[in-house]
Amino acid sequence: MVLEESLLFNSADDADTFIKFLRKKRCKAHRKTVMYSFEEEEVSGPLDGMISYLQSLENRESPDGEEGPVKTIVLQRVDKLLLGRGMLERLLSSHEVGDVLFTEDEVRRYSQQFFRYIAEAAYPLMKKEMEERGYELPPRDPGPVVSEEEAREAGAIVFADDTLRENRMVSVEGGNVRLLKKGEAGGCRVSMNTMGLGPIDADEIAGHGISSSVNLYFDAQFEVIMDGSVLVECSVNDIEEGLKDLEVDEESLEEFFAQYELKRLAIMGVLGVVQDAGRISFSGLEERLVDYPMNLEELAEPVRLTLEPAFLSSLVSGMRKLGYLTGSQENIRLGK
């Protein structure tokens, strides 16, 4: 149906919350679970091999002889791995098997500290991007300030904890992360996605003891399917109010608002013509809705609307089902 609209949510609870909001606005909606998948190429191997491979990319000249974004990504990853390696070496050299390295609460605190720093650093860029798309992000709760030095230390501890767990070198009991076996920091196996690194050469990475794989991930999202009444009964402000504090898929939201504005204009055009005429035939409606002028206060330039017959027929049918139009093809009138 041309009037049907939908939005994707990442949680069933958020989808249900939005449906309840719509029903209060006299709009019908239901939820459907949909699958989505994505693939990610990954390389894995010993930590020292990963570092040496990235450093080989760093030193490779680009075709134009200039530094590009790939080098920036490589430098960032090398820095992270060297920092993490230093932390691993420090932990493994200063502790014996059976010693507690840290508690789970400590790791959780370091993780929160690290991601708070990342979020604070990314917020201005995200805010600017969303404003360019017409959305305004609420101000962030400043919370405790995390310095770059604190963030680097926290990130290194989180990296070391993840790596030791993946290599089964620690046990977790009673909230304590305890060293289970010792080894060389550079020999610990790590994995890394290849996003931003360009094409991966199998022979080249093999020389660093690294292999590649493609991982497929499957998950579900929750689609809220709305009938066309949402286009008449809800304003943009209403929709934004209903979505407040809900996690909605960004691409889905952009598409929804783009379609919402266009379809709303089409409905307004049909209702305007029928209201002016009192009653009108479909052929008469079709004739009137060619280059039809729309007076919109929010736009400085005039807008003229043309609804092609196939679209108009489907639109009128949908508006009849919703009760906004009534009567036969020769006698179309306003409904409720």
C-alpha cells in the first residue's frame, strides 16, 4: 500500500513503546521481526605479527606518494596494539600463576572510563553531522572528566583483559581475574577487522603468521508497520515526541521522514481538491492534480504537485479505506 510506512527499532520494547504512542494518536500499527546480516573480514594471528604487518602497511608508499587515510588508520591501530602489548608484558612479568591481576569491577570501571573518553571526543562530530541532517542531539551529561592519559591506560587494561581471556590465560572466579598460565606477550593471538586497510593479500599476511576469514553476523530488528493514518493524524513534532529516548535505526528514520513529507503533500493535495469541489469524479480529480499549486508557509518558493494516474488511484483507494474519502469513482467526497 502506498500509504503504509515503517520504522526499524533495535529492541522489541522500543518498538512496542512507539506502537502504544501511535495508538493514542488513533493510528494503527503492528510489529514484525525482520532479520538482518552483515559480513566482516577479519585477520588474526600473534600480536607481534599483527604489529609487524601493520607497520609494513605504514611504510608502504601510496601510489601518489602522499599520506592518505589508510596510513592514519594504520598508525592508530599500531599505537593501540603497542600500548596493549606493553600492558600485557607488564602484567605477565610482574605476576605469577595464581595471582589476581585485577577484579572484574576494576575492568568494568576502566572500560566505562575508556568509552566515556571516546564518546566525549566523538560527540562534537556526531552533533554536527546530525544537525546537518536536520536533527538536534540533546546535550551530553558531562560526568567525570577523563584525560587522554587516563583513557590510554584504561584502554590498555581493557585490551589486555580481552586478550588474556581469548587466549585462555586467565580464570574468572568470585569477581577476580586470576592468571592461569604465563606466556610471551607478543605471542598472544589477537583478531582485528580489516575495515579501512584496503585489500588484504593472503601471501603477504601469511609472512607475518596471520590468516584472514570472513565472519557473517545475523541479528534481528523490529519493524513497526503503520497504516496511512500516521500521515494525517501525526505531525513531525508528534513523531519526534513519540521517538524520544527510543533507539531507532538511523537509515530507517531518514527514509521515513523523507517519505512522510512527500506522501503528506500528496494527501493534502487530494483533500484540498475534494474540499474545494465538494464532490468530484476520479477523472476530474486526475485533471485537477496536474501541476496543482500548493501554498506552504514553511517554503518560500511555490510548490506544484502532479499525481500520476496509477499513483493517484492507489492513493485514493488507501484514503477510502482509512475513511478520509468516501463515495464512488464518479462521486468522491470527504469522509470523516
